[in-house]
Amino acid sequence: MTAPTVPDMMFTAAAAMACDGLPTPIKVEASGEFGLDLAFATHADLNRWAVHMRLPDTARHTQPYNRDDVPEVLTNVWGVWRGVRVRLHCCEPTTDTPPEFLPPEVVAA
């Protein structure tokens, strides 16, 4: 089986948005070497894609992050979707992040 091409990856992502009503990423990158990389504005959008792609919760890494002294939540989800390596990521201000997506160290603070 041959690896999916960059146009295949882009078409598959576009079809998921059009046919399945998934939110539009704020950035999409695709390469034969690294696969498909999707950036999202919100954790809710990222989660809809992760569920659609059936990526396991164990593939999710969430951590506190500070950018310009603004506390944020950074999340990366890695996996394979339809034969393509994928990375979904989001960096959202902590105050805007729904509680279910907050890392334990932020919840405890």
C-alpha cells in the first residue's frame, strides 16, 4: 500500500469538513514526511475532530502554557487517521478553555 499523497490528505480533510460538518481548522499543513497537521482555535473544535478521527484519549497531551504572560492551555493529539499520521493541536487562553479540557495541574490551582 502506498502512502497517501499530500493532495489525498487535503481532500480527505476537506471532505470531513464538508460532509461531516466539522469545524474549519485555523491552519492546515500536510507533507509526505510528517502527515497532516491541523491547528484549532478552540479545544471544543479540536475535540470534535479527535472524536471524528477516533483518536484515543491516551493520544492527547494537555499542559499549561504561558505566552506573553497570558496563561493558556496547550493540547496536542497524535494518531493515525485513514492511513495518515495526524497531529491536532490548540493553544487557548485558560479562561476560555472549557473545564473538561483543562489539565489537572490547572484545575488544582
